Amino acid sequence: VSLAELSRLPMLTLSLAIAAAAENEPHYHNGKLTRYEIGPPSVLLSRSDEERLSSGKPVMQAMETGIVGARRLLMVQDIAAPPNVVMDRIMDLAHYDKMVDGVTRNVEYNREQEGGLQRIKTTYDIAVLHMKMRYFMEHEYDPEKRCMTFHLDYSRRSDIDDSVGYWYVEPGAGRASSRVYYSCECKLRGWVPSPVYNVRALPPSARPLVSPALSGTAPLLSRCHGPSSPRRC
């Protein structure tokens, strides 16, 4: 982090304090980013991608989307654990504070069931450098399809501008292995130091696999070795 960036942190902290998250106020909009839909991904992996996955390394790409302040991540990784165990860790939202770097609290405030689809809303509290952020996320989870999508709960005001994401887990080549697909897009509000954006702009539900590559912290999924119109990834 450069001195110039650090010198602007008080201004950022002040701006967040003025326009803080609020559970009794609606968000500034009803969604700027296109949501993902439940279902398998349409990702095509090259031979080199498959070789990288076979070596135990993730395939990951971050890209600009053309929307100012938004970045999209795509990641695929093979995990030595069965799909049900992997999905259980991803959906263990209440313990993200113990498993995901930067999360200080993640509290559920609403849960609904519609057929086989679960909708879970939680409050994320994040701390990084001198910044603290809060945002409200709605997760849609289909256990049978081994897929979870998420987006902001726009009925509440969050400190980030918008966020959408996608998890999908399929059986791997071995009996106790899985291939995990993850994609997300996030848009922050106002100016944020680039190191914070690179590591923390992705919401915690977006970072469990990403953290080791960006910040060297232990990933949530390392704990798997134990008991507009929608789009696809």
C-alpha cells in the first residue's frame, strides 16, 4: 500500500460513516449487475487448464467487465473431498468469521424454503486495514443441484454498491473428490485503495477459494477434509 493510498483512508472511512449500511433503509438501487442462475456452468476448460487442475492448482481469471468499479472473477479448483462435504462448508455461513479472512461476523436474519430452493439472508461485517464494511446478502441454494447463487438484499442498504456470485460443485474423477466452480462480480462505492480492492472487494462468500491466491490466507475449502436476465457462470 503506498503512502498516497494510506493518506486517503480517513477520507474513505468518513465517506462510509456518512453513508453507512442500514437495515431499515432500502439500497440505492435494485441491482446493477446481472444475477447468476441456479444450474451447471457453461465453462470450457482447455487442455492446459485440465493439466493445471490435475497438478492441484486452481484455474483463475480476474477481468474488467466494462462497468466502472466492477470486477469479475472466475475460478475452478479440484478438491479432495466429496461434493456434499464441500457444499456443507460453502453453506456454513455462520462460521465464515472463523474460516474466511476479513470476516468478523456473519449473522442470518431470514430463511425461507420454496420447494427444493433455500433462500438465506445474512449480514456480513468486514474489517480490512482501517476500513469496516457491512452488507446484506441473499443466498439461493439448491442442494440437489449442488449450486448456490448470491446477490445483495436490496431491501437493505449495504456499504458496497452491488455484488452477485455463483458456486457450483460437481463430482470429481475420484470417489471422494469434487470440482468446484466459482464466479462473482462486485462493484464498490467510491474510492478504495487498490490492494483493498484486489483482496477484499470480493465479498466473503466470494473469497474462500480466492484468498490463498491473493493474500496467502487459509481458504474455507481447506477444511473440507473432514466429517436483468439471469446468466450462468
